[in-house]
Amino acid sequence: MYKTGDIIFVKNKGWLFNNIRDLTDSDFDHVGILSVGDTIMVIDATPLAGVAMRPIECFRNNEYKVYRLKAPYQSFADKMIDYCENNMGRSYDFIQALCLYVMIAFKMKTTLDPVDIRNAFVCSELISQAAEYAGFYFVDNKIATDRITPADILYSNKLYEVD
């Protein structure tokens, strides 16, 4: 069913997440990548854990969908996982998350650079940088990884829904 390198998009509960989805015109506010072995694990960046791996069961109370890289990009999945695993334990970039939120809310996304703390990640930055490390961009116009949102990845022409 699911494969290593599949991308999971999550719809979290709460007013902040509702607001993020509204601002980004998306059904989802969070993104991670699957690592499939004996169990299905999700590598993502969260405020509480930073970059970490957790079982997919952690999302059972949230709506989520899983997408897969299209055939030309499937070969990049292992390198994306390597990048994410090499960054496990890095912290969550709260300042960047706040800057992104303000930039999107005030329609400044393309005019300002968010404050980006090196070696700290928001969820979409982790997945976008993993793709870049592997050798491709989710967005054809190459949105900087410190500006990309889960919606930008979701609407990429490099994915298709498997769930």
C-alpha cells in the first residue's frame, strides 16, 4: 500500500490550523514523508519534537492523505529519506513559522525573506529541502525552501494521490 518516500499531508484540528489552511487555500496544514519497514513511520518537523520519526498511528485522530512521487521522481525517494534521517533531532523553526504565517496573511510571500534559522525546520521546509538534496524541486518556479508551504508541495505536478 504505502511506500518509502510517500508524502503524507495532514489536516490538524484547531483554530490556528484552520487559519493556515484558509490562508494557503489547502485542505492540509502539515506535511511529512513516510519510511516503510515493519511499521509505517512518518518523518516530519513539529513544534514539540523538531525533526523526528513517529508511527503513522499518531495521525489516526486527524484527517490525512498520502501522495506518491510520480515515476520520474521515484528514484529520489531514498535520498529524501536519507536527508530527513540525517536531520533528525534538529529543532523546529518557530521564528520562520511565524514569519511565513505573517507573510501569507499579509500577502507578502514573494516580497520578503522570512527569518530562517539554520539547522531548524518547519514541516514543508524539511520535505522541500529533502527533495532539493535528492535532485529535484516540488515547485517548478523553485520557491525557496524557507518560503514553501504544505500547499505548494500538495499542488505539485510531481505527486499523485495513493490514498
